[in-house]
Amino acid sequence: MDKFTVLTGVAAPLPMINVDTDMIIPKQFLKTIKRTGLGKNLFDEMRYTQDGKEVADFVLNKAAYRSASILVSGANFGCGSSREHAPWAILDFGIRCVIAPSFADIFYNNCFKNGILPIKLPQEQVDKLMDDANRGANAVVTVDLNKQVITGPDGGSISFEIDPFRKHCLLNGLDDIGLTLQRDAHIASFEEKRRVSYPWL
């Protein structure tokens, strides 16, 4: 998993509440177990018409936001089914940070496991960032995880809270496998002792 330290990029506004995982990545794209290739289908039913043409007024189809790395959205983001394909699609598109007043618990946890930083903020602060994001290509925002600060295009800053353990994992690029491998020497030692003590197993 890639480390998350400081992210500077364009923030895309998605002023919708209850954005569910089926909206993020519709069910027909859940056949794969690969974490790559889903970005093109992120928000598929909102980004494309039924015949596959881009919907011009959808935010991620606008020239200013095609390379957005931050998404600002409404409350209860990521609700619905627990599909891990949702954060996979967000990450594959290039978005590494989602800012909203609240998140569905399973989606929130899955973000951390996939290198995405979900930030919960009070509604009034989300509204401020939403206004910033509406500046188009000038909506450049910096998220500093170590300092736990978001800096907007005008230089104003907003502090955010994050669980210290999750912060540690993101800063060091540690998913569940990475955390386990930190104990590799202990695991190998245990396995060797077990092999000697119980050779018939």
C-alpha cells in the first residue's frame, strides 16, 4: 500500500448525501477480484449514458476535475452494501482522500485498508471546502496527514481528527498484510519451534 503523507491536488465537489456503494461502483463491475481497472467505472451510472457516452455535466467528466485526487461530498458517504470494490474504484481513479460530514462504518474502515484517507468534518467546514472545490482547476487543496491539517486555495486551514493507529498505518503504507509482515521474524521463530516440537504436524 502506498504511503499517505501530504497530498496536494484538485478537490472535486459532489454535493450529495447518502452516496451509496452501488452508485460508487455498480454491481455489474463486481466480478473482478483485482484492485485495478475499476476507476473507469467509478460513478458509472452518473458519468455515462446508457449507450456509453459521457454525461457532460457530471463533475468528474469536467476538464477541471478529471485528475481530481480529493473528493468533497455529503453526509453518510459510502452507505449501502459492504463491497470493497468501492474504495478500489475510488483509488484506481486517482482519489486518495474523501471529505464528508459522515461515512458508513464499513466503507470508512475499508478506505484505511486501501490507502485512502476519509476525513470527517462538521458540516460548516465541509461547506467551506465544497465552495473551494467549486473553483474548478483552481480548487487546489493540500491535506497534511502528519499535521492533520487541510489547507484550502486561499491559504485557510482546517484541522481534522484521526485515530492514531490508522494514522500510523497510512503514514507508513501498512495494510493488514503489511502489519502482519512486521512480525515476520516472530512468526518464523514460532513456526520453527513448532516444527521441532511437533514434527508430525
